[in-house]
Amino acid sequence: MERVMNWFRRQVGNPQVVSLVMILVFIASVLYLAGNSLAPAIAALVLAYLLDGLVGRLRRMGIPRGISIHAVYLIFVTALLLAVFRLLPMLFRQVTQLAQQFPSMLAKAKEVLMALPAKYPDAISEGAVSQFMSGLTAEIGNTGQILVSYSLSSVLTLLAVVVYLILVPLLVYFMIKDKDRILNWLSRFLPDDRQLTSTVWVEVNKQIGNYVRGKFAEILIVGFISVVAFKFIGLQYALLLGALTGLSVLIPYIGAAAVTLPVALVAVAQWGFSSDFYAAVIAYLVIQALDGNLLAPLLFSEAVDLHPVAIIVAILFFGGVWGFWGLFFAIPLATVIQAVIQAWPGEDSVAAVLTDSPTA
């Protein structure tokens, strides 16, 4: 107990440790208490990290900063308009078609599954299949109620979308244009003795930037390959299922497992347990395996150095605390904790600080 108290006194006596802890507590409190209100700003920050990397590449090619910023921002606005007016209507159309055909698809899937006990009586029982279908129907019913509640508040949802479409691009522009001014303004509120904080910030800024850019590229690559593969096989709702497969990489391990069900359900309702069904499922599993073992390590070789157990624990913890944004930022937040632990002064460093202080 005495060693713990001595360690605590040493940490409290280090002004750099105290300032870092206060900054982390303040940021965590703001995100926890006002995270939903700040969602447009957080979304803009994510996009600003993404676009700032493109600006940096153009500048390294010798293009002036002003031209680089406006060229990248023009590309961003064009891509946003294409997504809003071309891609999203196609996705909504497939969602509507799937919702209309879902009862018949579920009935056909139930018919196919109920035939399994007759084919494999030693491995599968009718009770197990009935229990599975009852649970699946209940979960789908709960999801339908949630969707209905969202549709009832469609006016508020539409207003939120309009706010995002106006505020987020505007915030993104000023975040990349005035990045240095914003950082200099924020630094005015930090203590002068902030070497430890600066060390953590440099590492965290690098990690988050690499993570956001790598994750965006991963979503596009996995989504595009999935759409092409599903269309080649002939799977219905290929665009919707491919988009879900691409978005599944936002939540490592858990996302891939969650999207397996809709892909398998659509395939079994369309073909039953035929060769086409197995081709669709195998294609999905191969894409996820290539993503996890080849693409993700290639994109995040310099961004994420975390054990899989640490990643899963971070997803469960931050997702439970902060919902969607907690799931999205689980890995960057885990790297923040890792950077703090690595930069935290050891016993010798703390002793040196205290020895060199004026009161020593």
C-alpha cells in the first residue's frame, strides 16, 4: 500500500502528468455528455482527417496549399452530391424492394430450414429449427418496430439530414482551410509545460489520420469487390448487400459476423441450399478473410498495433458507452490509451522531474 501511495504522490507531483490527465478527463466528459449534439462536428472532423491527407499529397507534388485545398474540397463535394442523388436512391430502392418481399423470403427460408431435420436427423432436430426461426422472427419484428418509429419521425429525420448536408461540408471546409489557426487557438488553452501532452498528441494525431484514411479505403475496396462478386453470382440486392459488407469493416470481427446473416438469408431464400447458395456464402467469407488477413494489415500496417483482444474489448466498451461513434472510434480511442501508456513517465523520469524542480 505504501508503494502505491508513493507512486501516486510522484504522479501528482509531476505537472505534465496532471495536465495530461485533466485534458483527457475534459475531452472524455465533453464527448460523453454532448456527443450526440456534436455529431455533425465529429463527422466533419473525420472527413477533414480524410481530406487533409489528400491535401498533403498534392502539396508534396509541389501544388500550392490554397489550390490543393480547393481542388480536394471540390472532389469531396462532387462525390457527396453523387452519393446523395445517385447512390442513396438506388440503395433505398433496394431496401424498399427487400422490405416488400421479405415476408415471402422469410417463409421460403423457413420452409428450406424445416426440411433439414428430415435430411440430417442425427445432427438437427425440428425443435432446434423451430426455436431458431421463432427467435429470428422476434428479432426481425423488433427491428421492424424500430424502423416504423423512425418513419413516424420522418420529418425530424429529414431535418437532421438537411442539417448534416449543410453543416458538415461547411465545417469540413474550414477545418482543412484553417487547420493551423484552429490548432494554434486551441494551444492557447494548454499549459506551457506540456511536453508529455505534445508527445501523446503527435502520436494520436498520426494514428487517427492513418486510421480514418485507411478505413475509408477499406470500405470502398471491400464494398466494390462485394458488389461485383454478388452481381457475378446473381445474388439479389447485390448493391445493398455489397454496401453492408463494405460498412461491416467499421466494426472489426463483429461487423463481419453480423452481415453474414442477411447475405445467407437472401441467398437461401433465392436458391435454397444449392450450389449457388454455397457460392454466395463462400464468396462472402473469402472477401472477409482477404480483408482481415491481407487488405487490413496492408492498409493499417502503420496505424494500428493492437492485440485482437484489445480491439474487441475496446469495441464492446466504447460502443456501449457512446453508441455508433463509440464503435467507429473504438480503435482510435484504444490507440489513444496505448499512446498515453507508452508516453507515461516511468519511475526514473518522474524522479528526474522532481529532482530538477525548483522546490527540490
